[in-house]
Amino acid sequence: MAEIKKVTACLLIVGDEVLSGRTKDANLAFLGMELNEIGIRMSECRVVPDEEDVIVAAINEVRARYDYIFTTGGIGPTHDDITAACVAKAFGVELHRHPEAVEIFLEHYAPKDMNETRWKMAETPIGADLIHNPVSRPPGFKMENVYVMAGIPRVMQGMFGTFKDTLEGGDKLLSRTIPTHAKEGDMGKPLKELQKNHPDVEIGSYPFFQANGGTGVRIALRHPDMARIDEVAEDVIALIHDLGEEVVDEG
Amino acid sequence: MAEIKKVTACLLIVGDEVLSGRTKDANLAFLGMELNEIGIRMSECRVVPDEEDVIVAAINEVRARYDYIFTTGGIGPTHDDITAACVAKAFGVELHRHPEAVEIFLEHYAPKDMNETRWKMAETPIGADLIHNPVSRPPGFKMENVYVMAGIPRVMQGMFGTFKDTLEGGDKLLSRTIPTHAKEGDMGKPLKELQKNHPDVEIGSYPFFQANGGTGVRIALRHPDMARIDEVAEDVIALIHDLGEEVVDEG
């Protein structure tokens, strides 16, 4: 196989409520899996508070480093929703009322009901394109490689669905997991050698503890080519047998 | 009340498996709440891959910025467990077998069973103190303000319990939540003014959507002094009444 084409992403979760433990994030796991399906690797995630300087610095740091940046949270109508303003500041542009967003709100609200607070949700950095919201109307937006979405998982997932097909992925990582009751402490050295001999395949080792007291380890192999994974899997299975253990059938 | 003493923390979650969505992190919410109880504010969280350069850079960036750094994950015996080596590199010191950790392993294993892989779990950066593991034995460690723990929530929680009482918190943030069916779009402007007039109290606004179709918003007030929270709460309740709405009893 030719060199692996790696396309990377970073998720920026904006919200004091996630840091305090009040709200449990569900967006990282969703996006990690969805992006992998299209060949994009979630490479970092940051949870940041509702503080302008922290958010602006994080946006500028990660948008230079990764191919795609996704943000969730902080795009509602209240004073603590500052993601749009922070993205504008990070890009050095002003906010404006996006004409398409204005239309979306005027389809739903009489102009007299469109107060200052609701108009805030129509604001995007100048130059941004809207991300439509098929769930609850107020849109997100895309500014260069930064995709700004709602924090509520159902809304975020709806927004993601509207642009998922436009993302350009690289080689999709496939994976195979080999579970065994062999001890991680016995697997370590041969696994390390295996990784050294096959640097193209990512070899991960995840210990598990069962309710019945059983312990063991799941060896995960990741590579874009399943035939290559299966080759290395044979070596993993052989070293499990060398330890007098078996591969476990986890159904 | 005198000036608020703010003590900050950052959580660094190490692991490809959290980024890929394969494993859902449960440590941020736990630590966010536990730390708040002792007056330490979780101020940022980063999920980083099993890559040395990313981890080392992140450690050095956040340990300079926050009072306490906690890491979870990457301290097992296999080649993909590189947190200890990364902390050593970030601090510019070597790894060594920590004498106390050696004792812990020799209490459990015959010296002949202590292979290279298991000894890896006894390694800490030179100068680190052990964090004991009351759940599954292999210890974590503390290097200056960086606390290195296991990723498995039950083990992490056990480790945290061993040093929680030694952490020095600031003023503990108390909170009060005021739920209402008022619309966030109507609350926005008066809430913004309220925040401006009471900058010492953090005012958060969290919309909710009920299964029965009801919508509304929870206004959260945070401050170390409950009497101060209650003062501002009166203003919040008054503005809800001004909108012809009521505070909802959520039991």
C-alpha cells in the first residue's frame, strides 16, 4: 500500500457546564466515530470555559495544526454564548447578521418578535457560510476550516449531517480487536517488538476487568488495509499461544 | 465578601481510544465535581493522542497556566503507555524505578515474575512521589503540580481518594438553578444587563427541551457566597415574572 493519507480533526467543546461536570459531553464520541467513517482522524479535543481569551487562543492554535476544527456549544442567544464572537476575533473579522440567517428567522418570527437577543443567533463572522440546523432552526456556521455547531447532541448531529458529505477524508482506518485472558504484563515485551517490526500498523493494548473477576487485554490493530491488519493479527495470535493462552470469543 | 480566591485545574486525558470514540471518558465529570467540592475549578480539559510530542507540549503548556494538572490514561505496561516518559521529558528528567514502587511489586510478585514489562509500571520521573493505587496496585505519581493517574475510572477514583485531602482549594463555588418556561430569546437582554450589574456572580443560561415538547431555560448562578447568590436570584425571578412567566418546580 502507498503512503497513508492522514487527515486530522480537533474538537473544541465550549462550556463551563462540561468542565464542572454538570453536563456530560456526548459529542466527542459521536464525532470521533463519524469522522473515522470518512477517513478523518480525531487528533485532539479541548474543553474550554466560556472565556474569550482562552477560546480565541485555542481556535488559532488548533486551526493552524489540524485539517478540520469542529466546535460545539456557546452559540445560543444569551450573554454566555460567545463562540461566534470568539471565532470572529480569532479570524480578525467583524460579526454581521448573515443574510440567509435573517431569512431563516423571519420565516418563523414576525419582525416585531425579533428582539436583540434572537438577532444575536443570526450573527456570524463576515465571510462565514451557514450550517443549517434541521432540528431547531438557529444555524451554525463554517469559517474556513472551522465548523461551529450547537452543543446539544441532537442538534449537533443534525447540523453535522448537513455537511458531512462535503468533508474530504483520507485513508479510513480499519480495526480488528483480539481479546485474550493473557496478562498485559506478559504481553508487553513481545507486543513492543511487534510494533517495532510493523510500524505502519497501530497496535493498542487495552486491559479489561470482568464482573466475574476475569481479567485480560484487548489488542487493537488499526490500519487502512484489512489484509495488512490480518497479517499482523496472525503474529499477535501466535504470541498469545506462546504464552499458553487463547484468543477469547467475545461474541 | 473579600476577593474570590480562584484555584484552577486542567485535566489531560491521554488516549487514542477516547479520541476515536471507542472509549467514553467518565473522568472529566467526576473530577470536575469532586474538585469543585474542595474549591478547585476545572478550567480546561484536553484529550490527546498517544503521541509523545503532543503530550509533552501539552503538559508544559498547561502546567505553567493552571494550579493543578491531572492526567488520566497511558500508565499501563505496554508500548502505547507513554505518559510517565512524557512527564519525565516535559520536566527534563530521566525515568527511574521508584524504590517504593519496587517494594509494592515485590510484595505481590516473585522477583522471577517481574519481567521488563511489569517493571515499566514501577518507573516514575526522578523526583516524583508515588500516588498509591488502592484498587489494582500499580501506582500513579505526582511530579510538582502534575498528578498522573490511571484511565480506568474505578482505579482513577481510588487514586484520587488517596491524595484529595492534600489539595489546597480556594473559595468553593456554590450554585443555585432557577428553571423557567420563559424563552431564552426573551431572557437574553435582561440577563445580559443583570450580568453586567453583578459581575461577581457567574450567570449561566442553559436551554432545555422536554419529552412532552415543553421548552425553557435553567438560569444557573454561581458564587462562593449563597447569600450573594440569593440576592441576584431575586432579580432573576423578578425578570421571569416581568415576562409573564413563573419559576418551574423541578422537584
